[in-house]
Amino acid sequence: MNRLHGCSGEEVCRAVRQDIDLFVGTAPQFDDITMLYLKYNGGTKHA
């Protein structure tokens, strides 16, 4: 994930999916894949 620092959400999801595909190789997919990308921009200051 460190290599994806500064990338857009779309780029992160695409890269993760490519890594999953490389990991599983030719093994059949038995279940769905759900991916959720959240970007934390820091907290807010309360007065």
C-alpha cells in the first residue's frame, strides 16, 4: 500500500485488483470480491 500513497481511489482499487489477480493466478474464483476505498483527510477541530 505504501507504493500507492498519493494515488487516486480508482488507481488504488485497480492496483489492488491486479495484485489479487496475480496472487490467485489461474485458480477459479469461488466468491464475490467487494472492495471499499476510504480516504481519511484528518479530523476537524472543535471550538
